[in-house]
Amino acid sequence: MVFGMRMAFAGLLLSDCPAEKAFWTTDGVTIRSLRGLCTYLEGVKPEVFRYHVNKDHNKNDFADWIRDVFEDQELAARLEGVLDKEKYVRIIRKSLKQFE
């Protein structure tokens, strides 16, 4: 990726998304950034995480949100199939550190 494009992409990943594109969790929390998602996931109850990310219904709401709102196809792809909350957070944090 060209340096200027990489910096613009980093700005998108490290900032809050518009309010209308926020993620609304099943437990009523609104998330507007990848950092906010990490913080949320660290403290969320396992059953809430499983509601949004599960194999039974082939759901990965967070990866879909990252792909659609932040346009990070690579990160979303790395999160596909990950069912462990702690591993999920590690993957997102590692991605964020690349751009900080």
C-alpha cells in the first residue's frame, strides 16, 4: 500500500465511525471504533459474545461490521472462524498496533 493511502487507511481504522454506522450490541452498548470494540470485548459476558459470533448460526457480526464500516477486508478475514473471545481481541489489537 502506498504511504499516503496507508495513512488514510490508518486514520479510518483509528477513528470513530459516524454515529449512523455504530455497532449496537445485543446488551445495549454502542460501539464506534475498533479500540472501543476491544474494550467492550474484554469485559463482555461470554453469552453476549456468542450471540454475535457463533458457529451455529454462521454469524460473525463484529467481522462484518469491520469489513463494512472500516473497510478492513484483511482484519475481517482473520476474524472469520475465530470463536474464542480472547483470541479475537488479540487479533484486533495486533492490527491496531500496526497503525498506531
